[in-house]
Amino acid sequence: MFLDKFPTFTAGRVLKYDMLNALRDYPRDYVTIMYSHYSEGVLAGCNLEVTSEAIQIAPGLVRHKGKLYTLSQPVLVPYSATGQDTIVKIHFSKEKKSGDYILSSGDIISVPGIKVAENELELCRFKLKTGARLRAEYLDFADYSTAYDTVNIVSAPYAAPYESTLSPILTRRFAEEAWAGRPSHAFDYVFISLCAQGEPVARNVIVAYTSARLGIVAKGAANQDLHRHLAKILDDIRLGKEMATRSGRGGARRILVD
């Protein structure tokens, strides 16, 4: 049966073990059920800022292997110029019993290469040349995947129902530039409006839109591919190009005669 059970703390009553359990379990059960169908990835926060010596990762919430992990304080990850690919990721350790707690933790690490193991979650990657400055400010949507001297968040998975998707930072930026390009038909407006809300856009929606807009098969595309497809669509919108599946400006036209 469905049940709402909450302890009452009043003068003269004995504080019982079950009452404390109810306080512990209710918020945990609520959050677990709410996100039970979500994929792995960043759920909220974890925004990145760059200083002259480190990447600062803001407090946030991530989901991994069915568990929610909270970062309550900002973390600084030092970096250096190597000219090689470097990845910043969360490395999750095995569950441990520590005194009165069962502890599951994830350490933020920065290592050469771009490999991500099953017990890891990517936050960003970069390739910094000697003498250059690492940046996390972007000229436009396409600039997010610039190879050198730029914090790249394109491959970082964002948690969403059923499968991970692009960060809403990316899809919202896409919407801003698409509106400026003055899209020509309703098909674009629907997808752009969805992106403009600032919430994660389901991966299958992005795949369906890019496939139809460009006349390609985008199923199975990686985050980098989806970003590239969306950048191409922005170029087409700016140039006034129609969908690949339609002919002529505005598509087929009909004249109704009374």
C-alpha cells in the first residue's frame, strides 16, 4: 500500500530508533525513486571556471551506477601545459564501511589521455599548449569543441531519463544562436524552444532533429558528433538553408480555392 509516515517530536515522548530511521529514509527514498530512470552523468551543478593555475569545479550532483553523489564544496584541479590530451574526471571507489556509515565516494582527478573507465565519469577535457592560456569562455557554439587551450565539456555526459545527453549549457547556447539566425520554419522553432528552457534535452530528441534537419542517420552518434551536427545546422540556419528533406525555400506550397 502507499504510505506517508512521518514522526512527531513532542515533549514527553520517547525518541525511538524507528523515528530516526523515518527521517533518514524519507528524503533518500524520494530522491532515489525520482531519479531511478535517469542515466549516469551530471544531474546538477558541477559548473567549471578556470583560474591561472586550476580548474574550479562548483558544487553539484552526479549519478553513477544507481547512486547519487554530492559535491558540497568547490574543488580546485591544478593543470599544466603539456600539449597533450588531458581529462578531468570523477574516479569512483568501491563501497566502504567506515564506523557508523557505508561510504561511497568519487575523487576528482586529472590525467593524460581521454580514456574513461566503467568506474569513472568525465567532467571535461583539454589540450593546453606551452605558453598558452586555458579558457572556459566561448566565442560561439562551435567553439566549445576547439581542440587546443579550451575547456571542452562536449563529451561530458549529462544525466537524463533513460540515456545521457548533452549538457544543457550547450543546448541553451544552441538556442540563443539559432534564434539570432532567424529560423524559417516551425520544425526548427519547436526544437529551439525546447533547448531554450535550459533543461537537458533528451538524446533521442536531439538525434531525431539532427537526422531530419541534415538528412543523415545520427542514431548511435557520440556527443562530439551531435555537437558537430548542431553546429552545421546553425550554419544552415544563418544561411537560410532548408531542411535536407525538403525542396525549395519554405517547402511545398498549396493554394486553396473556395
